[in-house]
Amino acid sequence: EIVLTQSPGTLSLSPGERATLSCRASQSVSSSYLAWYQQKPGQAPRLLIYGASSRATGIPDRFSGSGSGTDFTLTISRLEPEDFAVYYCQQYGSSPPKLTFGPGTKVDIK
Amino acid sequence: QVQLQESGPGLVKPSQTLSLTCTVSGGSISSGSYYWSWIRQPAGKGLEWIGRIYTSGSTNYNPSLKSRVTISVDTSKNQFSLKLSSVTAADTAVYYCARGQWLKGNAFDIWGQGTMVTVSS
């Protein structure tokens, strides 16, 4: 079973700064099957990135994803006030089919 | 645009069965390269995938919940449903329904707003 670990647990930054979030898998993950979500309090998660680096519909280009194998990164180039939230990575494994989420990284205002 | 809406009891007694329905609006549940999932989130914690169903009726479940979970689909009503049996307080969570898209690497591109379910006597 693939376990996802996210770091840091909390990232304290100021608006305008760059955020770099890490997602590490316990085994190699196909890049096609790695996604990132944003969740704000009281809201459902929102898909940001799929296939490790493809932005979902309507997602601003300040969000970018990269990585392969066991190490993946979500980068927010310049934090806007609305970007302070919790971010989750998610992977799909096929044998047996299972989808798992990382524990999340909270990006809060410094 | 497609929207999802969860419905069902907000309070379930221990040992009973939790039943939720997700209604798909703005599009057919049967169209496209999609499947339909349930995901839950205990208060202040992370996300846990419960299972998924294709409109063919084919299902996959999280092994940790498999013995207690049944997901079904009613294409005539544009709905899919979750049943979780023998619930305990550990099943208290916000339950989300979501659309998975295998053309997008099995990512969940549309989510319901979530419904809070409390297990308590």
C-alpha cells in the first residue's frame, strides 16, 4: 500500500511570497496519477493539479506542479490572500484499485 | 455545469447503517469517462476515500472499509448511494460525493458540498 507524506505540516508565509509544498510517496507513483487539491474551511476540496503537472480548469497559472517517482511538489509562485488554505496530494494505485490522500499541508498567514 | 448534492440523515445510531445519496444535476451520470466516489473527512482531519462506482455497476472499495460498504447507482434517477453498516463513533465525519475522471489520472474534478453525519445514541 502506498502511503503519502506531506511536508511541512504547516507553512507560514506572507502574501506575495512563494510557497513550495512537498508530497512524498512510500513507493513510486505514476505521474499520471498524482493530483493536488486545495481546501478552505467549511468547503469541499477543489482540484488544482492532475497528472502531477496539469492545471485543472480555471486554476490560475501561479499554481504549478512537478515531480516524478516518489517526490512531487506543488508551487504557488506568489501567494494571494485567497490561497491560504490546506493542500492535499492524492494518488491512484491500481493493484488493487485504491485512491489515497496525503495528510495535508496548511498554508497560513505569517 | 455538473453539480453534486449529498442527502441523508445527519444522525445515525451506533451499530446501524449509514445511508447517503448523491444527486447529479446539470448532466447525465452515465455520460463521459467518469466514475462516482464517496470520500469522508472527520472533523479537523484528512480525507479518506471510501469507494467508487462506474455506471456499469462495477465497484471498488477502500480495503479498510470494504466489509461494511456498499455503493450503488441508479442511472434513471441520476443518483448514486452509499451504505455503511455497523457504524461507530469513528464513522462520524463529513461525507462528500465526488466525480472521478480517469482521463485526468483518476482525479476528483467535481465535489458535492458535503454532509455531516454524526454517529451517536
